[in-house]
Amino acid sequence: MKPIKVAIIDLYAGIANQGMRGFQDILKRYKAKHDLNLQYQVFDTRGANELPDTDWDIYICSGGPGDPLSSETEEWDINFMKLMDQLETHNASDAPNKKHVLFVCHSFQMMCRRYKLGLINKRRSPSFGILPVHFTVAGHNEPVLDNLADPFYTVDSRSWQVIHPDEGRFTKLGMQLLCIEKERPHVDLPRAMMAIRFNEYFIGTQFHPEADAEGIKAHLSTDERRSEVINEHGKDKYNDMLESLDDPDKIMHTQNTLIPNFLDQAVLSFV
């Protein structure tokens, strides 16, 4: 069987994280479960300006730290967007084996910037926790979200957000807003966009569908991170997060569902 090649675009710039392990663990499990000749490679895009070419079948673009607006003139960002241009051109052509791309958190924000889908700004305070994500009407018809409850739970970790969706742009570009953040009736703030179907082959999430209990526990177990979370959100929130990690209906279910659904859609093109 011809190998299915997955390019993982790492936007963490060398910052310690659990996301890259999460993506790779999901790919390993998916490969074993379906007995596929699936290969993957990590590209240090933000740290070393490494990028895959267009010969890969599936692309997974990670989260990362910092401002998604400030890098627009940096070489790695420019080259990343050139790759997106090339993949869109390929997908619009008669060429077989379309290129499926998943964007997570920072790369999701960058794509919202690319398409001018809403206001990108810094949150009043960072969002960090295992939080509910709510479907829109379009979200209920999205195959990548199949078998997730409404709301479903996932890891949200960000200082930036995309708000005030430009409905005219969504309509003009044929894009769909799939999910929005939790309702906060006591807070007079707009709800951020949490997942978007950019086109038939590009989809993105503001949250982290790759996150698992093992990774979050490791992340929270360091003295520095524990103190940071307690100082920012309180000890009750810290303890609630640890307790939620063992709930099979929360992030464990999301991690075992969303990215495998995305891979199912992509792999159907090759087998």
C-alpha cells in the first residue's frame, strides 16, 4: 500500500508543550487501529523555518505561544501562508488526492487572520481549563464533530481570541462557523469562535483536540505551572481541572473522537 504521509507543522518555537506528543500519539493509535502504512514527520516551522512541500497527503498545524498578528511579516509566517496558497491551488484543480489540513489554536487564529473572518485580539485574562464548547447549527452537520455531545469538553489554553464573526466574509467565502465558546450570562463579553470549516478540505479549532489527561497532568504537575494556575484562577479551579481529567466523557472522549474523525475524512481519499 502506498504510504499516507502526514506533515505536522510545529508552531511552538521550541517552547515546552504537550501538544506535539498528543498529535503523534493519536497518529500512532490511528495507524495501528486501521493497519495503515501511515508515516509522519514534524517540521519546526516557527523555530527553524522548516516547512513541508505539497507532496504530503495530510497536514496538521499546531498551536503555539504569542500574538498571531505580530508575525505577519516574519519569514516563517510568510512561507506558511505560501504553502496554504499552494494547497488551496492544488485542491481547486483536477488533481486527485486532495490535501486535508487541520489547524489548532495559534494556526487557527492565523487562518482567521488570513481570511479576515473576525476581530483578533488579546483576552482580558487568559483562558485555561477543561471547558465546554457549544455547537452552532452548522456544527451539528459537521462530520469531524460526529459523536461529540453538545456541549463537549476540551482543553482551552489561550491568551488571544477571534470574536465578532464577519457574516459577510463567511458567506462570500463559503465558510461555516461550527462552534463557539461557553455561555457566560454574567459577563457582558462576546463569545469567541471555537471551530470553523474553512473549506471542504481545511478545518480549524481554537481549542486543543490533541490534549489528553496524561499531558495535562504532566503540564500541571510542575511547581511553576501549578503556582501559575492557582495564582491566576484559584486553587478550586486547579483541583477541578485535575478531577475533570479522569472523566471519560470529557477531554478523553474529545481526544479519541475529533482528530480520528478528521483523519477518517482524509484517509478515505487514499484507500
